[in-house]
Amino acid sequence: MQILIVEDDARVAELIQRGLEEQGFKTTIAYDGLSGKKLVLQNHYDLIITDIILPKIDGLDLCKQIRESKPDMPIIMLTALGTTDDKVEGFDAGADDYLVKPFEIRELLVRIRALLKRNNKILNHNGNVLKYADLEMNLHTKSVKRNGIEINLTPKEFNLLEYMLHNTERVLSRVEIAEKVWNTHFDTGTNFIDVYINYLRKKIDKDFNKKLIHTKSGMGFILKEQNNEN
């Protein structure tokens, strides 16, 4: 497995490289965002690890630009910024996971293996369309419609809705959503999952009389066809 490390702190980059290579991964280091972008476009990598604060191109813009040419590339962001807003900004840019510095290399390895395992699963559906009530998701074209109206979702919103469509009429806890959609452990100090649920509600439910995404107080969220519940 080939992993690109984009990190301007040479000491941190080399520590990550040594930890990964001890586990059998092959690694390349880029010390700025522009070099990282060039390497991604010229070579094959199975996963990218990038800091956010980088010279030339920052990690957020790098992530967005990678997503344009390689939309399925697994990306882990490393940063000292750990607030809910910082995490949401990282996920909005297209990151699959978010690790706050300082971290243990063992935790990074767990995140890497989870992402690689997920990315290597090939979906073999007889049909590529998930439907519930008047909501329809096409897994092949990555499109979502409600009552025939096209709804534009970000990649993370799409992944969250896909998981909910695979688990309709079942309460999904924040812990489960964090593990299954973000491949991370839920941090009770942040509320980024609630933020994304609210994003989805604004797009999926706001303009429709019948609400599909509901909150079960103290338990989590459920995708269910009913009229009167939060």
C-alpha cells in the first residue's frame, strides 16, 4: 500500500513515515501542498495523510483539489485544530477522517486500516438505487432526488444519508454514525454529527411537508416516514 504524507514539519513527517513503514506500508513525503498535489496527479497512492497548515497550498484546498481529480481517494487530515467548526471544515473539504495532534501512531494506523478496508470493498448491487418513501439515491451516479426534485449533497452528506438509507426505521446513535460513516470514535466534546444531520435536514426535509429525519432524544437519529416528531 502506497501512502503519501503531506506535512511541512520534517520531524513529524519522518515519525509518521517510520511508524508506517514498520507496518509494511510504502510512503512518500511532500513538505508543502503544491508538491503534494503534483505527486497525487503523477502517481498512484492508496491513501493520503495531510496536515492542514501547509506552505503554498493549505490542506483544505489540497483536499478539495484532489477530490476534483480523484473523488474516491481516502484522505486523513492531521491538525492541531480540534473544534467542531474545524472538523466540519475539514470534512466539508472532502476529508474522510480527522486526527488531532498530538496523536499516537497506533491510533493513526487504526484509522488508516479502517479507511483502506472500506475503500477496498466493491459494491456489487443488483440495483444501484436506494429508495425510501419519496427519497431516491443512485449509488452509481451519486445523485439524490426527493419527489423527483434533484438535491445536491456534499460527499459526507451523501455518505451519511446512504448509511441512513441502508438502516431505515432504526435508531442510529452518534457513536455508530461516527464509527460507520466517519470511521472514527465519537468525541463527546464535539457535535459535528449533529451539524451534518442538520445539513441533511435542510436539504432533505425543509421544503417537504413529510419529514424523514428525526431525533430520538438521548438516543440518536432515525430515518422514518412520519409527520410529527423532531
